Amino acid sequence: MPSPRPGSGGTAATARRGLRCRRGAILAEILVVLIPAALLAAGTVGFFSFQNKTQSQQDLSVQLEENLRAAMDIVSSQLRLAGCGAPSSSLDQWIGWVGGFSDAPVSIRPNPQGSHGDELSIAACTSLPVADVASYAAAGATSLYVSPRDTTSTPELFNQNGRSLLLIGDRQNAQVSQVIGNRLVIDSDPTRPWDQGLPRAYLPGTPVSRIDVATFRIHSDTAGDSVLTLDRHDNSAPVRIAEGITSLRAVPVEPPRRYRLVLSARSDRRDPLTGNYLTGSLVSDVFVRNG
């Protein structure tokens, strides 16, 4: 049997030690590469997370501003028309279905929910006539026969509540006290006792418009969110016109000619950067065309 060569055991041990050293060196090299890569990846994730939160904040801010501008545009447009075709005084006698009116065609009252600022009601004529005089109406008449301009029936166009104030021709107001088919029983001056007849005659084809009241108020829904609503007082539910509006203020500056509107709003969710809701306000001075 051949004997082991001298020094063979030492050579094997040396080889094993060299292999372990190489393995350690490779592991160190891997760690040198992985640690910066991990730090870079963590920084990249943090950067994109911050960017995402910043973008969300910007989206909330834009949405907040858009809601404020949309709400201001709707309210101010209606306010500019205040008094169009309406009686020039004693509106509380002409408009019985909404309180707060006096001589001005604008009513400002506290919001009935006890917060959110004011409740703003505006009286103005329909943009177009809704009917025409159907047959000759003599001076002193307390009845007026009308013909609707579309397929809407006369009882749908006029009633004794929210649709009772008329504009006959260019300047004659009348209040509807009864609707019988196409016949309207009217009062040309509700500030005096008994129904007053027409002060002058009107020919068939004379346009008949209606004075409507639009009421803006902030409403808190069942979820606790605030929304600006518009009530047309036509037996339908108020319409949601702008979300997130928390306060409406209407300040008479030079009534009935100029009013200042102040709207405030809050974002629908929290800012991911600060953890707080975003808030904002918008102010506009509105000049009434018929003031």
C-alpha cells in the first residue's frame, strides 16, 4: 500500500481555508452591492409615496376650488336677476310661500339648521313667458284665460302657492288666487282688501310670465357632509348643486343694488400630507341688474 505523500494533509487544509476566505469575500461583495441597492430602493419608494401624496393634495385643492367656483357662479347668476319682473314693493304681500321678503326681491335669513351661514331667497321672472293671454281681458276683470306655450297644463304652470305671482305683458303683476282649467282668478293688488281687477285691458297673445323664488341653503346630509342646495318651491325636492360647501353668507352692501357673497368649503377627505381637511373661501360682490 502506498504511503501518503509528505505535506499532503497541510495542502488540503490550506485549500479549505482559501475556499472559506473566497466565500467570505464573495458574501462581503454581495453585501456591498445589496445594502446601497436596498437604501436606493427604500428612497425610491419613499420618493414616489411622497409624490403620490403631493398629487393627492393638489387634486383635493383643485376639487375644492372648482366646487367653490361652480357654487359661486350659480348663486351669483341667480342673484343678478333679482327683481326682474317682480313688484317694486310689499313683496311680503305678493310672495306668501317664502318668508323674509319686504320691499327688496332678496330675502336673507339664518340657515334653519342653525349653522352654515344664511338662507338666501331670490325672486325673479322666468327667462321666457310660460303662457299667453287666450282671450280678451277687459279692464277691471278678475279672471284671466291663458294658453300655455308648451304641453304643460295650466294647473301645472300656476297655483296658489309657489307659482302664484304673474307678470302680464311688460309691467302688470297679478296674484293667482284660484286655478280653474285655463282660467286664472287673479288679484292685481293684494295689498288692498278683496280681489282687485286689471287696471287696463289685455289682448289675446299678450305674454304671461311667472315670478319664481329660488332659495339657496347649505344642508348637512345623513353622512354629515355639507352640500349647497337649490329649492325652486315647485313641490320637488331641493337640488344638490355643489358638494363640500360649508357656509353661505350674503351681505347687503348697497341693497337692493349690490350684495357680497361669501362661500366656504371643505375637502371631502383628509389631506394625506397633513392629515387635516383642506378648507377655502371665495368672495364676490354681485351687482343686481334690476337694482
